[in-house]
Amino acid sequence: MPAKDPVLQQSMESLSAWIAAYLIGESDDWVPRTLLGWTRVGLLAGLIGQVIYLIHTCIALSVPTILWFSLSANVLALVVVRRALRWRYPV
């Protein structure tokens, strides 16, 4: 079993630490995250999960209609939260 490269492991750890600090600490426009910002992050994570699940389900079998409605509702909620963030923190 080959040993792991310590330089590669250190660079991956620093990259993951930087990504975590960036995503958790501040938003896109360098404003500290608020409840509205965390709502946006949660909705975006839910949207990514829904899309991945829909792709998997479309390949395997037919997709229930409620999933398409929930996907459109999630996109609409993301648009509303994004507009609220733009209104609250104009750039």
C-alpha cells in the first residue's frame, strides 16, 4: 500500500479549510452571514440535492409530479431570498 504524499495532503487540508472559512464565514459580497444568508445557502443545498435526485430518478423510473412542483417552488424561493438579500445589502 503506497504512502500518501504529505505535500498533497497538506495542500488539500489547507484548500478545504479555506473553502470552509469562505462559505461559513462570509457571503458572496463579503458581508457576514445572516439568517437570510443561511436560508439562501440551505435552499441552494436543497436545490442541488433535488436536481441530483431527479437526475437519478429520471434514469431509473418516472418522476412523481410533486417533485417537479417542489423543484419549481425551491427555485422561486431562491429568487425571492436573493432579491431580499440584494435589497438588504446593496452592492
